[in-house]
Amino acid sequence: MSEKRRFAYYAVYKRTEDGWIYEIPDLKETGFPRDIDDARKMAREGVALGIKWKIEDGEEIPTPSTREELKKLVAEDPDVGDDWAIELIEVDLD
């Protein structure tokens, strides 16, 4: 029986005219859900699948950015308005 490993990465959510965008910058995952509930669900799946694929492909698992690093990155993005949020996504994988 394999031991579960916990991974934690921040997701950035941004509201658009058509819905939302979520990004997990450290894993280069992005999605375009219609609402924030879908964004949160898709972000969790994005972290799980992004890590799983990296492990399967023998790629290095990236070191997670800090909340402060991502807040600075978002603040410097000219395309992001005031409607955004950052959330820590934690997943357990075998």
C-alpha cells in the first residue's frame, strides 16, 4: 500500500466579463469556468492532475510559490482588475 503525499499550490482566480479564469502558475494550469464554484473545483483537479502528470513523466515537482509572491505577480499584471482572489489548494495523492 503506497503512502499518500500532500501537495499544496496556490490558485489565482480572476473574474472576466464571461465568467472566471483560474490559474495555478507553478504548474502552468489554466481553466475558464463559468462561476467561482466551478473555478474552485477545476483548480483542485488542475493541481491533482498537474502533479500526477509530472510524476508519471519523471519531471521535477516545482516548489510552490508563496502567497506574497503571487499577490505581487497579480498586482503587476495590467490585465487584472480588482476582482481576484488567491486560494491554497491542497491535494493528497498516492
